[in-house]
Amino acid sequence: MVKIKGHELGSVVVKGASTRRAVQFQNNIITVLRKIGVNENDIEIPLERMAMKKTKASATWWIADERMHYSHNMQKNYVENLYVLSKVIEIEANRVLSEENTLSEFISEFREDADIYERRQEAREFFGCDYDETDFTVINEKYKTLARELHPDKPTGDTEKFKQLNVAHKILKRELT
């Protein structure tokens, strides 16, 4: 069982035909997004040639002149990350279709600013991580260490840096979880 964005998903273990399964998950994302009005030409889901490789899966799409993005990197390989991505997007889109949520709420859930890449890089620099660090456990440990050091109630505390710490953590958490 995987818990992502408040949703519990059954886990998937892909052993064979992983590239074919990745294409199926990609097609599922495209189909679901089309149901809520996203043009197929406005959807980008890069496929990993080696679907069993340990790498993140991501999807980017545009709706109502807003750039949406979601990525996942907590599973053991690309195809399983893409499965989780597919399920989360499907659940959230179905909430719009069933009128449980509005399209505006869906957009706010996945919207990304144009400068997000620079902000992620700055966040990694703030934590003292490599520019390509994607292990959220490492980032979380650095966050906890810095939080103890920078907390305003501590003698070494710094309110402004503590605020920056929390913003940096939130930026990377959204990308990596």
C-alpha cells in the first residue's frame, strides 16, 4: 500500500513487459487528462527507455494557461513511479469529473511556476545537496538538522533562515514525494 497526496494506492510490482506497461500508464494519464479538457498536444510524459531503471516519472500539461506538473520518485523503478503518477492524476481528475472538486482546485493541486527549476536548484543549494539529489530521505535529514539549528527558539536561531528552510523543504517535497 502506498500513501500519496492523501490517497492510498495499491502497490504494483512490474516484473515483465515493463516498457509496455509504462506505455499503458502513459496512455492512461493522457486519456484521463483529456476527459477534463486538456488537449493531448499539451501533455508531456517522458518515457524512460529502460523502464526498470531507478528514476523518477513525471508528467507536465497545460490547462487554462497554467503549467501543471507532477512527478514521483519513491518507488523502486520508473514504471512503478509512473503507475503511482497515473493513479494520483486519475483520482484527482475523477474528483473533478464527479464534481467533488472544481477544475480550479485541480489546477491549484498541480500548478507550477515558470521559475520552479531555479527554485528547486536554490533549495538544494540551501540544504547543501548536489544539484541532482533526488533522495528525499537525505533532504529530510538535512532539513531536520538545519531546523534544530535555525529554530527561532534556539540560541543560534534565525527567523528568516528558518522561513527559507521551510520554503525550500516544501519545494523539494512537492517534487520528490
